[in-house]
Amino acid sequence: MKTETIKAVAAALALAAFGTATADVSCRVEPDYSVRLADKAGDAYVKVTLAADRVVAANRPSVNLAIVLDRSGSMRGDKIVKAREAACEAIRRLDAKDIVSVVAYDNKSEVIIPAQYVTEKEALIARISSIEPRGCTALFDGVSAGATELRKFKGKCEISRVLLLSDGQANVGPSSPDELGRYGALLMKDGIAVSTIGLGVDYNEDLMTRLSQKSDGNSYFVENSNDLPRVFARELGDVLSVAATKVALKVRFCGGFVPVALIGRDGRIMDGVVTIDLNQLYGGQEKYVIVKCDAAPAPAGSAREIAKAEISYVDPKDESSRTVTAVGTVSYSLDSAAVAASVNKGVVRERALNENAMRTEEALRRADRGDYAAARELIMMNHVNSMQVQGAIGVDAKLQADAEMQMSNSMKMSRDSYDSRERKKMKTSSFQLFNQQKLK
Amino acid sequence: MKRRSNLPVAIALLAIPSLVFAWVAAGMIAGRLELLAERAAAKDAALVESRVSAGLAASVERAKHAAETAVASVCARPASEALAEISRREPYVRNAFRWVAGRSVTFPQERGATQEERRFLARYVTLFEEGFKGASRDFTWRSWFEGDRLSFVGWRKAADGSVVGAELETVAFLAEFPSVLAEAAGDGYILELRDGAGGSLFKTDATPEKKSPDAVLALSSVLPHRTLALWRTSPLDSSAADLGRLSFMVTAGAVLFILFAAGALMLVVDAWRARRDSERKTSFVSNVSHELKTPLTSIRLCAEMLSEGRAKDEAARARYLDVITKESGRLTRLVDNVLDFGRLEQNRRKYDLSDVDLCDLVRGAAESQRSRVEAAGMVLSVEIAATPVVRRVDGDAVSQIVVNLIDNAVKYAVDGKQVDVRVAADGAVVVADRGPGIPKRDRERVFERFYRCDDSLAAKSSGSGLGLSIARRLAEGMGGHLVCMARAGGGAEFRLSFGGDTK
């Protein structure tokens, strides 16, 4: 009896510990329909969501930030002025517990401010004003110099981030989206995320978004340099509110549900287990993955577990490793009205939006090759999809907005109106959707 | 009379050898420096190559070592999860794989793989088809090209007999290359890493657009199909540059020294010449004054005697009148000479060239002087051939030359008692005497204006020092030559020739 008591107390304590952990980061496993038609095989879409509470400012983790600025000749004029202003603004928002470095690159990179604690803000800001535009765009070199600065204080800060600004094509050093994407993946292994800010209409959005995507950073398209300080502030807001780092999601599907594809995200499916790595989760942010499954038939009245999700992450506040889990269930019925009523609108909507974004990417590829008719058709399919899904689940504001946007985008798929600016808008917006970038 | 300055000519004459010297020296130095530069370049290029190769090799080795360690850690039980974990965590590993004989690749599997893994399988499809014959517990590495993209793949045998391996993440060491290149480049070089097609992978700075690289080095020992282009930013290494500067300074110094020394010498010569000229002018003025004064005095005395009626008899009167006539002639010659000289000095003398028989001309001129020569107690012999010798000359000038030469003989060779005038078979006009002769060192200088051989002979006789000078100038003005030589058997011989021109 005594041992029973001890066990119970231990269990309670464990639960309590578990409970505090779940207060920060939580997880949900939701099928598109929580009631499925019995005795029938079919596709099931399961959304696994990670969410983090808002981070209290006083309690935020320390940040190691590398600001990498394009100073190539094309930055002349207002662009460099605003970029300097934005970098200064970012430094003003940091504290003495944070580390900052500033790298400027043209033909090659130059470390303007070596990685150091933000103790003398004004001295740092003064050094930024020395950055003048010149030369070419050695983007890769700039990012790798930024990463080198971050590594100097490896382990000293909870969050490492490269903030890359570019207004041009990378024309020195490795410059394919593939290589930059791989570099992003490599940095993510080191816990470094690269957020990219594309300025103006001449930068290479494929390269910038790939770098962000593979390192789990954010990506922005800033058309007017006046918006730079605001975007820097927003990005820094994200960085300063990181609630979890080294986030790894493992979704183990139960018998009867075989994962076959991921919608919108890249990840591995192996032996019925979906694994996805994320660099971090911001306070107040939700990230998710939608998994398409082959569902086996089941008798009416039965209930099943679909999958068990396990999120492991590091809490930046105290560097402790934590885990949260969640389980999703589904029941079976012969009543199709009950099935229809069990719809999870959020899951269906996000699936539709992700599918649309994938089609948009394909449309951009077609349009890049000059096949505007095919591109327009794909975008129109997006519009139709958004409208049809609303027919199934009822009017939805987000889908309605998407349908309208798709309609307007389809108009742009012609030789005359498809330009760099529109392409950047579409590319950035699909990226932001895939990555569930926080948009305020 | 204004003396013509020959300073610019002298400077030009001095500058030419100086410049030639400088040019030759510069050429030699440039050649030497080029050689040194080439040697330095070869040495430096080798040094840079070894530094870059070592740096890059270290990067690649580090990556290989990390991959080998990671793969070794799963060899005991090569489960898919463990392999997935390698590519998930190890920055130097792009993909890990497991291959089983008979089953081909068991990880990653096409179905459910990430985008990257799917591309990995496509990239190495031939490798997997080929199989891994000869795989052992030791790692085997191979470089792999997909188009021009280079990657490295390595494998070994695991405990269960399957083959496990890893593909290196080339971007990981690409990211390290800029610092390797920057370090190897230092301040003296711009380095550019190029792919097989010559495309730029990295450069340490903006490469010169118009200049091809100073060297292109193969890095095949480390990175197959990659080359390193090298530009030197400081043209030479310091020792060669120092030598270059030193050589330049020595050459410049030598040239300056020559110019200064020559300039100083010219100033000295000029000063000496100016003094000599002024002395000569002074002696010319006093000579001419004396020359003028002597006949004038005689003329005046004779004229006074005649006017005062002191000459009692007819013979005395005739003698006085003869003196006046002779002395007037002397005065006229003198004044003519001075005027001629002035014209010659200013190049105002016009030559009226025409075909003339030298024999007639010379005979006439010589005969006109016969009375003077004989009056001085000398014998004038004129030997002239009967056949005419026709030359295109100014007859008056030739006559004057002959007169001046005879006059010269009368003045300075009176002791020789003999003046010979002849026209040689080659058309040269020769005036020779049996006087003391002219020392060899003075044979050219006698033709200089105001020059008179400064010896007792010159001191004894009066003269302006212009006669020979005028004679030579006239000869040259007509395109002829007048030279002075020693006469066989003693005496001086002046030879006027017209270059065999028989028009």
C-alpha cells in the first residue's frame, strides 16, 4: 500500500512537471472529419498543429543576431539609408544580454561589427553609418560570414538568427536556389535560422525564400525601402519571442492510417512515422503539417486512434529539453449527415490553401517558361478550389479572400502583366503560407 | 658680330647619349625584373597553391572525418532511424544511405522520402546499380559529378554486411572556402575558385575585368575539375620591387650625373671660349687698327710731303705717289676682308655659281698678286695645265680664296722665298709655300676666325686673322673644301677642291 502511495505521488509530480511544460507549447492532432463513413476506405487529411503561448517580454530568451546587409552598388540612395536605419532600429531593441554582429557584403563580405554583447548601442550604431554601397553581390559569402559571427558565441545565446537583406541577384559565389537552400538546411542543423528580406523588385526571390525555408526563417518582400524599419521590427519581434527551439515533430500513425504525403511541407515518412524538423516556434504562433493518409475501412460505432504526435523541443528560457504529445481520434458512422457535420473547417481550409499555394508555385514555374495559359489555368483552379471548399464547409472569410486573390492573380498571368513584382508577391505569399509565418 | 650660341646643340648631343644609356639600362633592368618577377610569380603561385590546397584539403578532410565518424557510429546496427538522424544532425552530411546486396538501397526509400532524399536517389542511381564490390570496413571515398556539380560520396561495410555511407554536404566546405582563400590570398593576390567550365565559385575580391589571371592552378589533388585563378595585386614581391627601385634610382642617378657633369663642362668650355674670343677680338681690333693705321700714316706722310712741296725732284714725287697707291690698295684689301667676313658671318654672301675654267681663273688671280709677292722678295711660280678644268663655282670667290692664300703665304712664309700656285689634274687648286709650315695641331684652327698661330712668326707679321677663315667659308659656301697640310720637303700646302664635280 505504501509503495502504491509513493507511485501515485511520483505520477502526480510527473504530471505536474508535464503540465508546466505544456503551458508553453501545445500540440493538437485533428482529422478533417472526426466522424468517418463506416466500412469505407478513403483519403483522410490529418492536421498536426504546434502552438506556443505568447512570451512575456521580461522573460524572453537571449538572442544572437547577425544582420547581413547588401551593400552592392544597386543599394545606392534611399535603400542603403533605410537599411542602415533599420539595422540601427534592430540594435536599439536588443538588450545587454543579447549578441549582435553586422556584416556587409559586396564583392566579398566585411564584418562591420564583430559578434559582441549589445552593451554600447550608440557606438555600434555609429559603425553602421559607415556602410556605403559599392561592388557586386556576394550573397553566399555574406551569409556565411554572418554565420561565422554567430558561431563565435555558440551556446551563449538561446536563439541564433541571420537577418539577410538583399536587393539584387547573388552574382558572386554559389548562387543557385538549390545551393542556398542546402546552406539553409545546413545552418538549421547548427540551430541557425536565416530570415531574408528582399528589397525592391530585382532580388532573386527563389533563392531568398529557399534559404529561409530550409533554415526555417522568415521571408519578406519589401517593395519600398521606407518599410524596412517596420519589417526589421516585426522580424525582431519574432526573434525576441521565440518560445521553442530545435523543434522536432514525430507523428506515429496507428494501424488503419497510412501516411502517404505531406501537404505544403517537406518531411520524411518512414514506416508510418512522419518526421519534420523546425528551427523554432514563436510565442503566439501556430505551425502545422497536413498529412494525407490512406484510411482503412472500419465498422460503424467503432472509434480509433489516428496518430500520436510527439513534439520535442528546447525551451530557450532554461535550455531544457521538453516533450509534449497529443493523440487524434476518429469514430465511424453510417450516417453521412453526421459525417458532414463533423467537419473541421480549419483543417479543410488550411488544406485547400496549401494545395492552392502548391499550385501557385507550379503556375509560377510555368509562367517563368512563358506558358501563361497553363499558369492562368492553375491559378483559376485555385480560385475554383477555394469556392468549392466553401460550398462544402460553408462561407469562410479566409477562403473567400483567397478566392478573390486567386482571381486577381489569374489576370496577372499574361505576358504583359506578369512581372518581377507580381512574381515576388506570389512567391513570398506562398512561402509564408507553407511556413505559417506569423503575419501581423 | 654676335657669336652664335651652340648650347642647345650641345645639350641635344649630350642628351642623346644619356637617353641611350638610360634606355639600355632600363631595358636591362626591365629584363632582369621580369625574370625576377617570373621567378617570384612561380614561387608565389606555388606557395599560394600549396596554401589553398592545404586549406581546402583540410576542409574536405574535416568533412570526411565527420561523416566517417557519424557513419561508424551506426555500423553496429544500421537502422533507418539512425541513418536519418545522421543527415538530420550532421552538418557535413547531406545524405546518409544503406545498401544491401540483392535489395539495393534500403534507406532512404523513394516512398515517403524528403525532396532532398528523392533527388539523392536519382543522383546516385548508377552508383547503386553498380553495387559496392570490394567494400570493406575501411571507408572508400569517390568524387561524383552531376553535370558540373561536384560531390563526394563515401561508404563502408557495416557489421551486418550491408553497405552504409554518406554523401558530403559540399556547401558546408564551400562555406569554409572564402576564409581559406582570403587567408591564402593575403594582401598580394586576388583568388578565384572556378568550376570545370571556368565559372566563378568564389573570389576574394572583384577580379580585374580586362586582365587575364597571372596564373591558373589546377586543384585536382583536392577538388577534381576545379581551378584556382590568381591575380597579383602588388606586381612583384618585395625583394624584386626593392631591386627594381634601386636599379631605377641608379640609372636615373647616372643619367642625371652625366647631364650635370656635361652641363658643367659645357659652362667651363663656354667660359673659356668666351674669354678666348674676347682676347682674339681684342687682338683683332688692335691688329686691324694697326693694319689701318700703318698705311694711313704712310699715305698721310706722303700726301703732306707732296702738298708742302717738299719733294724736290720728280723721282721723289713719283715714289710718294707710289706709296700712296700701294698703301691705298692695302687698305682696300683690309676693308674688303672685314666687310666680307661680316657678310659671311651673317650668311649674307650670295654665290653666283657658273661653269668656269679654273685654269684661267687661278692664273689671273695669281698673276694679279705677282708684283706684291715679288715686292716681298719671294718668287711666284704658277703651274697650270693648258687643258681647261671646268667647275661650277663662283669665280670671284675662287679668286678671293687664291688671293687670300697667297696673301697668307706672303705674310707668314716670306722666309721660304717661294709661293707655288697650281691646278692639279683632279681640279684641286693648290697654293704652297716653303715657309716654316703649320704644326699639325694648328692645321684646322688656322681656319678659325681671329686665330693666329701664337708664335714668334705671327708676332712678327701683322694681320687680321681673317684671311684663311674667309677663304674656308667661301670654299664651303660653294660646296668645296679647303684644307691645310704639310708640304713634302717643308712648308705649308693649302688645297682647294670641289669634290670632282666636272660640270
